[in-house]
Amino acid sequence: MLIAPTRAEMVMAEPQPARARAAKPAALAIITASVGASLALVGLDLRQAIVLTIFTLEMVGIILYWELKLAFATAGVMLLFLTGSLNPEHFAKFAYVDVLLFLLCMMIVVKFLEDRGFFELMIHYLTAKVRSAYLLLIVLMFMTAILSSLVGVITAALFMVPIMLRLTLRYHVNSTPFIFMIVFAANVGSGATPVGSPVGVMFALKVGLTFSEFLRWSAPISFLALGVIVAYCFAVFSRDLRELNERIKVVGPGLRGEVALSRREVLECAALMGAVILMIGTHRMVENLLALEEGTALIVAGMVGAAAVLFIERRRLRDVVEAGVDWYTLLFFAFLFASVGALENAGVDELLSHGVFELCGGDMLQLLMLLGWACGFLSAFLDNVLVAAFFISVIRKLELAGVNVYPLWWSVLFAATYFGNATVIASTANIVAVSMLESRKAGRITFAEWVKYGLTVSVITLAVALVLLCAQAPSA
């Protein structure tokens, strides 16, 4: 059945006015030139100035021309190579090949489950039990947050976004608002435990925050923030929710012959999904038990799932790999990660750390707010793991100066994870979700559209988190 384009899709399909088309190149040139000139005036060395100027060109280009994001990311890395700011060895180091391999394997698993109709079956049972769109979205958002906290934000997005897409496509409603809801829930939920995101893992390993400390300090605030997100989304997406609610009541949960899975196929899909989630959730335990390097068991979990799929689908291996893996998105990730890594390689992280340290006084409230908001807004445009690493070094310096830094760890943690919702490039899960939306022809989200909702969510949730943290800071 043909699905009529949504209002958002029709608006995005309209040609841009000539004035807007002309303004973008001018803005790109002016911003890049201004940053380059400013860097020369503040006394940065030539290498750092070159890297920051190229990075600015790349990021501004991606923001202004989101549909050309891969072209700008490729051009940025090319310029970094040509100027000697990046070499093949550093590219391999900073491209996070381990993350890309994990994503590749999980894409194969998700495509298999989707093709088998497993997600459609899950939606059938959910809508059969929960006949209200409002209650259904609450269930799905809390499921996403819990899954994100246990197995990681990327895995949660990889499993929950296809479920949401099956729901919206079945009932012929605009998918975009519901993708926002799932991703917002995934990012906030990832901060509840140390295994929910790479930032949490970093704080557990580098700072020494324990699982029980996360449950005491982070989990309650994360799920309270999720409640705030639910209320916000229900308010701004009220029309889409009403439309979905009406469609569910009219159409009902029946499968209508769309998918017919045998009992064996259902058990096969459930076992595959359950086993992969279990292996991901216990990967740290396995690594400690077998004395494996950090992240090894996580990659193996994805590879076990992908290998199982390839054996099951052995008669069409090439089709599975070509159709299941989003090579466009993986390539974009590689170039984006390498570009951010070039900043670290040039020593820009040390400059930022020193600058923030100079601005900080000894007042706990000022420190907590300054570090939180500075980390948050930087995380919106840079890799939040790198930003968190910057601020860990800043807090270490404050600790040496005799400051009680315990509340500051949580301030930076909340900022780095919650501002993952601010822009489409702030979190890997965001890009994964957008690529799934586009690859399934279910809609498109521009950079500006994401910021319209994501930045508001980030500011509100971080404000709530910091207020609650301040209230507890004296007893920390």
C-alpha cells in the first residue's frame, strides 16, 4: 500500500528560496574565516589553528548542508591529511573501528529480525495489550531507557527504532516525532548506569564511580528527567499522538496477513535477540572473567549475532550484507570520529581544559553550573566522550586545589549524556536513528529540525539534573 507523504516530508521536499541558497555559502565562508582569524589572534600555534579551522569548516558545512554531510566529512578529513594534521596511523586510531565493527554486525542482526517480521509481531502484541497510543508511548519510552541503561544507548536505538518505525508505518502516521521520543529516551536512560554509554564507562574506569553510586546518584535523576521528556513530547507532538491514537482504535492490532511467522521462526528470532542483548549486558563481566581487553566481549556479542544470521541466511549472504548494512552512515561515522580525534592529536583538548580551569573559582555552585553547561554545549557539537575526557582533566586540577569534586563528576556526566539529545551529531544513537528513518523511506530529519526539539529537551533535562544535584551537593 502506498503511504501518503507527511506534512513534514512535503515541506522538506519544497525547493529552498534563492536567497536561502545564497546565504548558506556566505555563512560557511564568513564563519570559517572568522574562526581562523580569531585563532591567529589568540596565540594558538599554527598546527592547532589549522586543525580548528578545518574542523570548523567541516562542522558548519554539515550543519548548513545536512544532506551533504558525508561530502563535508570526507572533505574535512582530506584537508586534515593534506595539511599533515592527520595520517593513516592516527586515522585508524581515531576512527573507532571497534565501534564501526559493532554497528556493522548489529545492523545485520536488526535487518534479519526486521525482514522476518519480528518487530511487526512485537508491535502486534503491544497494541493488542495497550490500546492507547499515550500509554503505548510511555511503555516504549521507558523500555528504551531501561534497555539503554543495561546494554548501551546504541544497542537500544538499533532495536527500538525499528520497532517504532513498524508501528508508525503500520498506522500510516508521521514517523519523525516518534523517533524523537525513542532517541530522547535512549540518551537520557544511558546515563543511569556505568554501562549505558561510553561516557559512563569512562567515569567508571577513570574516576572510579561504582555501579551502586550510579544507582544512588544518576539513576533516579535520569528517570525523573525521562518523565519530564515524556511530558514535553506529549505536549509538542500532541497532534501526532492523537492521530496515532485514533488509527490504533480504528485499525486495531490485527496482523491482517502482513506477517506470518511460524512458531519455530518466532523462537529463532526471540532467541537471537535475547542472546545478543544478554551478551551485551554481561560483556564487562565476561571481559573481567577472561582477562580480555575492554570492549572485546562487546564486539564479540555483535559478531556472534551477525554470524548466526549469516549461517541462517547462507543462501543469500550477499543480499543480507548489502541490504542490511548502512555503509553510508558507517563511512560518515569514520570520518567524523577521525576529525574529532585530530583535535585531540593537536593538543586542543589541553587548551580547552586550561581555559575552563582559569574561569573556575572555588565556589561549588558556580563550578557545578559552569562545568555542567560548558560541557553540555560542547557535547552538542563534539564527541561527548572527548568532551567528557576534557572535563575530567579539569576536575582533576580542581581536586589538587582542594575542591570537593564529587558533585562535579555527576555534573559533567549528566551534561555529556543529556546534551546527546541537543543535535543530530551529538550522539551516535541519533545518527543511527536518522539513517534508519531515511533508509526505510519513512521520513527525513534536518539538522535544524532536530535542534528545534533536541536543544529544548537537553536544556530542560540538564537544568532539572543540576538543580537536584545542587540540592544534594552539601552532603556529597
